Amino acid sequence: MDPRIYRYAMSGDTNSMRKLVKEDQLDLTLQLTVHSNNALHIAAQHGHRAFAEELIRLSPYLLFRSNFDGDLPLHVAAREGHMELVDILIDSLKNIANPDDEVTDLESTDSSMSQAVWLKINLKGNTVLHEAMRFRHTKVAMALLGFDPRLADGLNHAGESPLYLACELRMMVVVERILSCGTFRIEGLNGRTPLHASAISGHYGITPFFVAIQASRPRTTCMILDYCPDIGELRDRSGKNALHISIRHNSLKKLEALMKRPELGGLVNKPDNDGNTPLHTATKYHVYRKVKLMLDTHCVDLRARNEEGLTALDVSELGWEVNPRQISVRKFLLSRGAVRSQFQTQKPQKFRVHPLNRRGVDLKSFCETMSLVAVLLATISFAAAFTLPGGYNSDDPNKGHATLIKKLALKAFLLSDTITFCSSLTLAILMLCGTLGDLVFLRSTAIWCELLLTISLYGSLVAFGTGVYVVISDQCMWLAIIILLMVCSVPIIFDEITRISSKMTPFAVRLQKGLLGQSMKRSIDIVQNTVTVQYSDSEPSST
């Protein structure tokens, strides 16, 4: 190689290189080092983007030339982790390999190679993905997999697949990406699997089986089970099996598909290290439809107790609050014959925690909202009291009297409107006093105000119905009756929607995670030469 070309490639001096090639009419394809590296190899090694772009423009054939190690410039760029340069080389290869482009005589000689040049291996059998992963260049590996997922199906001469390397090097993001490719190899060094690689790496790692479940990849999970049927017996460090993890991280349909696998049929009653079965887990997070799915198998032990001596019914009553989903789960368990443990014969009083009594609740925002609603209700009910339905008499001797005062509906209107006004006004005053008092008094008044607000809302509902009825009943009775029926249906509709919503939660686990602000971290450890994976979830706080 001309020493000037070598120096320019090392320093990235694009202008000097361009001038030299133009003046001396150099053929860049013939400029090779003693190891058969061309100028693009050197530029790729040092990460000179502009220099590489100019080389490709002057001589595209440099992209396809390998050195004595069988490395293409793309191998070198991937090994060095130069992300921008990898993108340029990939884009150039795509453009050159495009069959719609005009193919020159020079390119036609290597047309078959150009179509899959990024899949080419070097003398060690490494693809560009192997090279990127061996030096832990995660971004480069992700870019290569996005360009051509077939790279995940490669196997080098040492018998290492990309999935094996990702597990060994603890590159979790790459593992998840490979598992989503659909086609991949799992072989490893000396016949080992990614599971062995995770164990050897120690400390922080994962197993592909649990990652596939957590990432909601049912097809990948089934592929792993087909290849290794006994992997269903695998547990993480806390003793959780595939069903425990699926309940936490999968939708209902994906959990159902997983439970249909015969390899996992015996996991329904398998407890974790705390004695919690999958039913305990589903009950703990109030996932009604998942609880129902498990009980529909008719092989769930409803009497199973965890290390604290609690059955699934006991767990459903922990932290008891006004929660429709929790209530639905508890009712369903009772309907299926669930029992409490002998240590807990009734719903424990110490666990009945009102949401407003929990730590961290923003009582200030709660009081502001309640005060605003109370003032609005009081204003509306006050105005309604002095604009009575039917109006007032304007003739003597009953001038100023309500024209429809003898009607029962108007009397009901006045009573309900008065109840609404008094309740909402009391609510507003309590909120004002509560904000001026101490925290304990504020919590106490806030809890009482919930009852007052409910009374006010129902009072306004009755006032509306009776007010409309008293005005139009004489002229159109059928319309008045329909309006009353619609008003009376509001509590029924509310109760029905609440009941349905508490059950129809196909993505309840993810919603639960978002609402409770849970965080998850994955850790892996070696216990007596057995790979165990731990998903340590921060439990919901008392808030």
C-alpha cells in the first residue's frame, strides 16, 4: 500500500486522499497492506466516517474485499464498535445489493456475494454480529439484528451462537431482540446452551425462557419448550415458576396459551419460596380473569397455604379497601368454595385500611377537589330551590306561592334538593376546617366527606328526576315515566359498569404495574450449579 494512503486512512484526511487519487490515478482496490487490508479496512478500524464515505464513492468494490483473516470492512467496524460507520457500510451494501439498481461489470462478478455479503463469515466463522457482541457493542449488535434478523442464526467455528454469546456476556437487550427474531440458534461452546452461559457468567444475568415469558413472546416460549421440554421445571431464585412470571407480565390470552402447554400442567399448584402458588399471585394483584382461568382448570388447590399460613381467599382480603377488582376476586373465590385458613376465620380487621389512611396520599389535592365539587353542588341546589318547577302564582290571594306545591313530586323535589344543599354545604365547611386542622383531623374529615358527597350526588339525582316529572307529567305522562326510569337506572348502570370493569382486565397486570409504580430488576445467581433467575419486584407501598 502506498504509505500516503495508509497515513491518510489512519488520520481520516479525506481531502489529501482525494487529491492523491486524482493526481496519481491510483486504483484503490490494489492498495493493500501486507495483511491484505484495504483503505476501507483501516478507515473502519479508526472510525473515520467521512473518509469511508469518500472511499465507497470512489471504489464501491472495497466493501467486498476481505483481508487474510476473512474480515470485511464491516467486520472491522463492528468489532471496533463504530456505530455511525456500521450504518454507512450497511446502507452502502443495501444500495449496491438492490436488484433495481444498474449493476456494473465489476459488481456483476460478485453479484451472489453482494446479495448476502453481511452474512459472510471470517476464518473463525464469526459473522459481523459475532464480532460486535464479542466486544460488547450493544448498539451495533441491535442495529445489525434490525438490518437482517438472519444474523441470529449464525454459528461460528467454536460452536457459539449469538444467543449464547449474549447470555454469556450478559447483554440482556440483545437477548430479548434475538428471541423476537423468530429464527435463531441456541448452541454454545462445547455443547453448552445459553442456560449454561448464564450460569457461568454469574451475578447479573437472565435465562431466555424467562425473558421470553416476561417479554410476552408466546411463540418464542413455545419454541424453547419444544426444544427443551423439561425447562418448564426451571425456577428463579425466589422459587417462582413460569406461571408465576406469566401472571405478572402477560396478558390473559398469552397466559391461557401457556397454561395449555402440557409441559407446564404440573405448575398450577407449585409454590415459590414463600409458599405462594400461582393462584396466590393472581389473587394478590386482584386479576379476576386470571384467577378464573386458573380455577377453570379444576385442579387448583384452594386450601393451599403459603408460609404465612394464608390461603388465596385470605390473600384476597389483605389490605382490604373499596376496590371493585378486589371485591370481585373475593366474591368469585367464595363462589368456588375457597376457604380461609384455620388461623383466619374472618376478614381481618387490622388489614381493613381505608385508602385515605395510607401514607403518601395527597390529601391537599383531595380536599381541593372535594371542596370544588361541594361548592358547585351547593350553588346548583341553592339556585334550584328558588326557581321551583312550575314557577310561582302571580294572582291574589296566593301571590308568590308555588303553583304546584300540592303535588307529591314537588315535595320530593324540595326534600331531595334540601338534602343536596345541606350535605354539600356541610362538606365544603368540613373541608375548610380540615385544611386548618392537623393531619389526623384532616384524614378523619376526608373520610366522612366521602359519605356526604355520595348523599349529595344521589340527592341531586332525585331532585332532577322529580323536578322534570312534576313539570311534564300532566301533559305527557309516558315521557315523564321514561325520564324517571332513566334517572333510576344511573345507580344500576354504575354498579354494572363497575362490576364488569373489575373483571374484564385482559392487560390488568401491566395496568397494575403502571398504577402502583412498580419497578422490576432482573438478577441471576448460581445456586449449587443450578441456574436460577430472580425477578425482584418492589412491592406496592402502603400508599
